Amino acid sequence: MIINQAKWCASLLPALPAVRELSRLHRQGRTSEVLQGLDELILALDNSSGYSTYNATSQTLSAIYERLDNLESQLLGESNSNGTPETKRLASLEQKIEGMTSRMAQFALCYYPNTNRTQQPTEAE
């Protein structure tokens, strides 16, 4: 990956003088010449080998994003049309949590018998 990036950066080195010239023209307010120079620079970059690698990577990423979007829409469609498995899972989790809570409360009562009980008035009072 780093080697490909280095090759791509090296392919841009010949464009450095063109970028400097465009910057100079821009500072002078020569917009039409800047736009023409940018068009030429883009065309040169399109024809370089670095751009083809970048373009292939960009196309691959676009395909991956498209597949992810399709998967997300399928998952959303399934969850909207058939919400019972999710509801069952949530209900099961709630039951498990309630069971754990009651067991913890019982444990606390056994382990700390005087802390969770209400104070009963003694006969001396």
C-alpha cells in the first residue's frame, strides 16, 4: 500500500511546475488561464499510471459502498417486516436481567441481613 502511494506521489512530481504556474496566475487574477491550466493538469493526471491505480481503487471502494448499502437496506427491510425475532430476543434479555436482579437481591439479603430490612421497633422502645 505504501509503495503504491509512493509511486502515485512520484507520478505527480512532473505536475509540480504546472501547479506552481497555476498558483502564480491565480495570484495575478488571471482566472481564465488558471481554469485552462487546471483542465490541462487534470488531463495529464488522467493519462498517468498513478491515476489509473487511483481510479481502480476508487471504483473498488464505490462497489464496496454499494454492496454495504444493499446489505443495510436488506437488513432494514427484514427487521421491519419480521420484527418478532428481535422482540423475542429483547424479551429474553429482559427476563434474564430480571432473574439476575432478583438473585442479586436475595444474595444481598442473605449476605447483609440487617441492611436491606426495615428497622422493626424493639420492645425496649
